[in-house]
Amino acid sequence: RAAARRNRLGRPPAGQTKPMNDKDLSGAALVWCPCPDRSVAEALSVEMLDERLVACANILVPVRSLSIWQGGRGEAEEFEVLFKTDAARLDRAVTRLAELHPCDCPAISGWHCDATTPAVLARLGGELR
């Protein structure tokens, strides 16, 4: 029963896991990108979608960001974007976002997803051709 549930969730049966590492370019990936305002978040999202580096961009509500930057305390309102892509495009997506971003040192992070549903993998594969 547990094996069937794992399969419905897109996970391999117990004992059949395949560790993901830098060389594994299958699967889903996510990219997190803070933006100084909504217009930047929207412009970056449109560009990344148009370039087919991501299949989806979720622009999240504004967040209050507190930081230490260049020796001082900072505070700002930011719009965060969560980009959905595949593992094969992850490095290119992070690099391209950094090129497009208006900030000098944007805190862009990308990572491989440990698990997702087969439907998400199929959608990523279909949309990012």
C-alpha cells in the first residue's frame, strides 16, 4: 500500500531511489529570485518564459526583507519570484536571471527538487522544448 502511495506521489518505490547530484539533469528544479518591485518581477518572468528557460513563474506577495549589506543594516519591500524549470535548464536559468536582474548582487538561488509528481515532470518536458 505504501509503495502504491509513493508511486502516485511521483516517488520511486522504497529501495529504488536514485540519488540526485550535479550530473543528474532529469527532474524538476526551482529558482528563487527576489526583485525590488512588481514591475521587475513581471519583466523578469516574461523574459524567462519567452526564452523557454522556465515553464512557470509565481510572483509572490511583497515581503519585508531585513539584511546586512555592505556593513550596514538594510530594510526593503521585495517581490519574490519562484520559477519552475527542469534540471537541465537550472544553471542557464540562474545565469540568465543574474544577467537580466537590475541589482548588482541579486540573491538568486536554484536547486533540484527531490520529488514531484509525474504530471509536473511531463508538463516541464512538454513546455520547455
